[in-house]
Amino acid sequence: MNVNWFDDLPAIGKMPVTQAAAKLREIGEEELAIALLAAEDRQPAASTFSGWSLFERPWQHAAHTFGYIAPVPANTKIIPIKSAGNINPDLSLKNARIKITLNCLRVASYPGGDTHQILFDFYTQNQLQNTQEHLHFNSTYRVREGERAAIINYPIFVGLNVGNDGIPFKCYTVNIKNEEDEAAVKFLESDVFKAGLKLSSTVQPAIAPLSAMAVGLTKAIARRRKNVPVQDFYLGLDFGSNPLGARLAEGVYVAVQIPEKERRVWDWSDWVYDAETSQVVNDYDHTELIPHNYIAFGISR
């Protein structure tokens, strides 16, 4: 299975230093671009932008860690978060039909500051008898720096057929700063797209060209001046017991963009979901928000 549609358009954290500096200049981050190039000249220690820890921008990092929030009874205020690889799979989801929703998008910081328009390319597979449909779906959201987008349970894939092995889920985001492109993607805010991609239990001939158009749109926008790919992650959810894998169950999965060095020490027990404020917060101090960009998506029947 090829999931490398955007390898030639890497997120900024995966860009070579000179390419990242050029992109930073496009969006007005002149001082950061100069500092990055100067640091590389003094000590060419890192080949990509994410390797330069002296800058530590939340949008700079290429790594992600994945948490899981289980369904809980109503009126539960504080909900624990577990590693997505440390839960039991829900075997009743084999060959079931599910809905995938975007439940939260929090921007601790994206390039350029202020208000961001963020283009998403979501990918998964619809498992049909004797075949698979490769699905891409675009959506766009506006969110201010340091805030959450005004969305909850936003449909992405509706009626997805799971099959026996689970599902892949891939997400790629582009921060749009090109004014012409901001206008060009307005159609994604229509009611048709807000309903998500509705799927059938049989092959739909229109799916393949629609998915190809979605990939083409994302690539075209990502290539344009001032537009910056920021997050790119792949999460395979299965029914197995591989300790390095992740399990499929109903609930919410949280993908947090973090420095690679934090993956070695990250502990999900330090963080909880505060249902009253709809925020991921420190378990010991509920006024402390998680200091990273994160995307939360839900799995339900």
C-alpha cells in the first residue's frame, strides 16, 4: 500500500534547512529564517528544520504521539488518556461500519501567527468484499493561534467498512497564507462537504476520481507560495497485540505533534481530558494546557 502521496511536499519540520528558511521568508518569518541559516553555518548538525532544538516552535516538529480517550458515562468531568497502543481492541468492530469524525483541532502555534486557515487531507480505506477503496477527503477550518477550532463531531468518513484487519488513517495539513488560495478553497465550507464522505457497502465508481481530485487539490495548495505543510502522520489501527502497534476501538484518538526527543519520555498519564473545558490538560494542574498542536478524531458506529 502506497501512502506516500505527499513525500515530495514534506511538512516544514521535515524540510531541509535551506528549504525551510525559504518557506519561512515567504510567510514573513524573516528573523527566524536568518537565525536558522546562521545556526546551520556555525554548526551543520541537523539536516532538517525539526532537528534544531534551539527554536522549539510547536509547528516545527515532525514526530507525533497518539493517545486514546475511552467512552465514559455522561457528566464525567475528568477523563484519563491512554496510549493508543495500550488499549484492548474492540473485536465487535470487525466487518462493522463506522463513522470517523474530527472532534478537536487545537493550534498551540502554526506558522505566521494570528488566524489560520488550515487545509486537511484525510485518508483511509473502505474495506469491501474482494477489494478496497482508497479514500481521500478534504476539509478546511479557521482557528486562531492558541485556540481550538469551533468544531465538534465534524463528519469525515460516514459508513466506513472496517473489514477484518482494522483501518489505516492518515492526516496531512497545510497552513494557507496565500490570499488567492484562501478564496479558492471556500467551496470546502459548503454544506455538501460538511456532511463528510458518505460510503456504501458496495463499490462506488465516483470514489476513485473524487479521491484523486482531493489529493490533487492538496498538492496544488501545498506547492503554492506562502502555504506551509505543517503536520503529516499515519496511524494504523488494528485488532492485534503487537506492542508497537495501535488498537481499534470506539472512542477518541489524539495525535499530538511533539519533538522527537519527547517521544522517549512521553507519558500519557500526565495528561487528562477536561470535559467541562473541552481541553487536554495537565493531570496535576488543570489550568495548564498541553503545549503542542493536536488533532483529535472520533470512532463510532
